Amino acid sequence: MVEFKKRFWFSLLLTIPILLLSEMIQEWFRFVLEIPFQKEILFLLSAAVYFYGGMPFLRGAVDEVKSRQPGMMTLIGFAISVAFLYSTATVFLIVGKDFFWELATLIDVMLLGHWVEAKSVMGASKSLEELVRIMPTMAHLLKDEEVVDVQASELKRGDVVLIRPGEKIPSDGVIVEGSSSINEALLTGESKPVDRGVGDKVIGASINGEGALRVRIERTGEETYVAQVINLVRRAQGSRSRTQDIADRAAALLFYVALSVGVVTYLVWFFLKDAGFALERTVTVLVIACPHALGLAIPLVVAISTSITAKNGILIRNRQAFERVKDVDAVVFDKTGTLTEGVMAVTDVVSSIPEKELLSLSAAVELNSEHTLAKTVVGYVREKGIDIPKSKGFKAMPGIGAHAEVNRRKVYVGGLGLLQEMDFRVDDQGMRDLQGQGKTVVYTIVDGKLAGAFAFSDRIRKESYGAVRELRDKGVKVFMLTGDSREVAGNVSKELGIDDYFAEVLPEKKAEKIKSLMDKGYTVAMVGDGINDAPALVTADVGVAIGAGTDVAIESADIILVRSNPGDVSKAIKFAKETYAKMVQNIWWAAGYNIVMIPLAAGVLYGYDVIVNPAVGAILMSLSTVIVAVNAQTLRKYEPKGGAFKPSAVHRDPVCGMEVSADTLYKTEHKGKTVYFCSEHCRRVFEKPGKHS
């Protein structure tokens, strides 16, 4: 880009005296300027423009000829060389009209066009790499409770850093203390701040909200999310696409067409008019036929779309697969971890005693158990805000359940094995319905009577409802693939409105189900977690990995959805269609322009006084390139917007001096005022007797 800029300004500066000394310009503007050795000076000035300003095109032409792939540079190089050599001959060898001013203005316009093009492509290619520049340079490293400011590049795995409200997170890590809202808009396209607490992962360069955090660094350098995304985008922008191949073949064909038309044009006008006019027509044909717009049509769209999809949390690993997404008419979702959260949750409670009593008694027993479902029950009861009483004499019954004494009542909690052990039969219709839905059911027996039951199932993601609805509205068939029972699969499928499902499918058999849909004529996108779904992802026309989080290096997928949102599948289809539409529009504009302008350049309307000279041809050619570039830029309307948080009611921690917001979790009353702290540690220090007076 810098090279074209420097050569353009140099050539433009020399073009001014060339124009003033040219006879035709003087005739047009009715002035006379004659100096000694005028033609020779014109030659020297034009030679400087030709050799310095035209060098990029001459070198490019040589490279294209050597590689036997003549194209845009060959056409430009040939056109300016013919014009320069003929004009030089009129100075030293023959009598004729020179083309020095046309040559200079032609090179100026070409350099300007390439400068604009290089600036556009570079801007698109580097738009995602701006993330590197928004990474914070400093970090607050915690050493023995002391805060030490260090360069973010010096952080190592295992370091614990302090992130204050409104600051950027220096690198990928896990929260070990505090909770806050995190703005990830510039990274994943998630427009709303996401709540994060202890144990949650955070991404470097995302912006902390209202709370102070302590984060243990897990990834640095090339391992970080931002670095992985940039590497993926570079690979995607460098990969070939089918549309690009079509454009390249069209550009190569255009060279031979232009050369043939140029030769015919010269011969025709040489005999009909004169050599000077024939040469002008030929040079104009070669200039206008330059496949400049064709050369830019696809690469610029690819660069922009790849960058914007990445900012929306959709990472493209395979350009050709992304182009196939527009044709997808069947989407197959893996159930667990894709349409559902992959975590068992309490979905139903049926009680024959007051529900609050059932919950407190059951949780009192389960509080002592290490079983996953027991912890789920306890968490569910705590979310309800119900107090959990103490229990005595807890005893686990392996494979059956557990029992304990709670408030002098004997309470048993367990599954079907517990009912069989205690010879109970389920008569309650509500409890029997839970069994018929294929859910996991845990029963509670109090003082020898069946008091109630908890039903568990993998909770459906709230985003899944909209995802399925949007796809079906687009006319896309939606299928679900799972290893779960038919009852569970049927219930999930019915609730989400899925067209059909495959249940009780072993991981190694998933690829066969995908193949069966493809054999029926569907263009299939498989959406899974990228681990046990790998064979199915590879088999499908398009493999989409969901739930990647900060791990974007999933080799089996063509597209990666960072936000774990199944709704992004519909968004990916939309982006693919928009991208393809821009490619087609650009190709048609570039090709259509040549179809119309080449005959005009050859002089087919000369009888109607319609003549296009080389400089005007260069302007028209560059204008077509600008139109293609502007059309590609319209994709930026899909670029997500995001900014920093502005914590409200900011206070200063009296212990460490850090600024904290009024929303912080750590505060205490002191002399009738509320005092805010960045951490529990600072609050304890403050509250020590005699510490503050």
C-alpha cells in the first residue's frame, strides 16, 4: 500500500508539467506554452513516470508471464509499454502523435486504483487483528496479597491478577474470587454483558463490569482465544473458494479476449484511419479490459466476511464449507450439550405433603451425599430460598439411595431401587406420568409413606427454542441426534418443535445417520460439541462445532460457534447467503462492465462521435473497482457494536485505594456510612479493631 502511495504522488507531480507541455492539452484549453527541447523534456518526464510509476505493473507482468498465468498486470504492463514505446518513437524515429499525457494520466489512475484497493484489502484483513491492539499492556499481578503492576506479556500460567471495574482482562483465565458482568461484544459478538463468577472462564481483552475480580491465568501468548481466532481467520482468508476459482478463470479468459480484441482493433483502424488512432484504440481496449474489479471482487468480500463472522462468534475454518452453508436444507443437532445444557436439573416436583416440607426434608438427607443428583436437589432447594434443617444418622445405601433422621422423622431418598427395597408401589398419577416421560425420578419416603418425587432431565437451552423456530421459518428441516432413550428424545423433540429425531444412537453410528439424510438429497449441516460427534461432523456437508468456548482449535469442524448458542446456526446461514450474494454481485458488475466497455473502447460507436480515450478508460476501469470495493464494504452492517462499561457510583477502597462500584458484594457500615471494598480480604482488614478510627 505504501509503495503505491509513494509512486502515485511522485507520478502525479511529474504529470502536471507533462500536461502543460502536451500539444493536445494546449489545444483543448486554448493556450500556448513552448520551450526549447519540448519533446525531449516530455520524453524524460514520461520516462520517469513510466519506469518509476509503472514499475509495479511491469514487474507484475513479468511474473505473470513467467508463471504462464497472464492477467491484470500483463494487460496493464502491455498497455503502458506500447504507449511509451510508440510515443518515444515519435520523438526520435517517426512522425506521429505522441501519447505521453495519456500514458502519465493512465499510470496515475492505475496507481491510485491499486492504492485504494490495497488499503481496502489491508483494512479488511487487519480488522480482526485490531483485537491485538486492544489487549491491555499492563496487568495487576497479586504476590502475597500485594498488587504489582507488570507487563501483560510477562504473565505466566498460574499467576493471579486483579481486574478492577471497567478494566480489560489481560489474558484468558478462570475467576477465583468475585463476580461481575463481562462485556465480550468485541470478541464473540455477544451484545449483552454476561454474568461471570467463581469458576467461570474469562477471555483476554474482554471488559470487566461493575465488580472486582481475581483471575488465575490459564493461557498466554499464542494459546489465548484472541491469538487462536486471528490464526483461524488468517487461514480462512488465505483458503480458496469455488467462487474465487471462477473469478480467476474469468480474469485469465479476459486477458486473451482483450489481447485478441486489441489486435483486431489495431488492424481495423490502421487501415480505416491511421496508426496513431489505431494505437489509441488498442491501448484503451487493453486498459479497460484490465480485470481489476474481477481480481478484487472475491478476495475483499472474503476478507471482510471472515472478519465480521469472527466478531459475531462464528469462526470459519473452511471457506468452501462456508459457501455450502447457503445451500443447507437440513440441520442435525446433537442433543446433549448442544440443544441442552448437558447438566441434569430438577424439572418437576410432585408432592403428597406440603411442597416446602418435602423440599427441606429431602435436601437435609441429600446434603450429606456425594451423588450428582443429590447435589442437584440441594442446589434446587437453596435456589428456592428454603432453609435446610440438620440431619442425624445419615447412611448411604449404595445403588439404592440414602436415609437419615430429620426433625425426628425418618426420611429415605432414592430411585426405583429404593421403592423395590421397601416394597412400595407408585399409585400417584403425577409420579407415574414422570416415569412415562423417560425422566430420571428420585423418590422421598417420610415415616413410611411416599411423600413425593423429583424428576431430573438435561435442561433445554433457552436459545434452542428460537434456533429451531428460525431454521424452520427459513424452510430448513431440523433433526435431532442422541444416544438417549426414545422417550427422552421424543419429549425434547416435541417441546422444541423438531421435525424428526434419531434416538439411542451410539457415537460411532452417528455418521451413518448423517449419511442417510445426504442419500435422500439433503444438504446437511451437523451441529455438535466437536468431541464424540467428530465422525458425524466430518461426514456432513458442513460440520458445525458448538460449545467451543475459548478452545477454538476443533479440527473436525468447518465452522465453530464460540458462544455455544444454537441460534448462531441460523445466523451462519444468513451470513453465508449474504456473502455469496456480494460475490455474485461483484462478479456480474466486473464482467458486465467489460462486456459493455470493451466494444466502446474498440470504437464501435465512432460513427456517433462516441470515443473513449486511454485516460478516461483508466478512470472507468478504476471506478468499477471502487464500486466493487464499496459493495463489499456494505457487509460491515453486520459488525457487532460494543463498548466499555461505565461503573456507576464509583468509590475508593479505603484499604488498597482501588476504585469500586456501589454494586460490589463487599461492603460494611462505618460511622453511619456504607463503605465499599474490592475484596473480602480488604473488608476483613478494615474491620479489625483499632485498624480505623
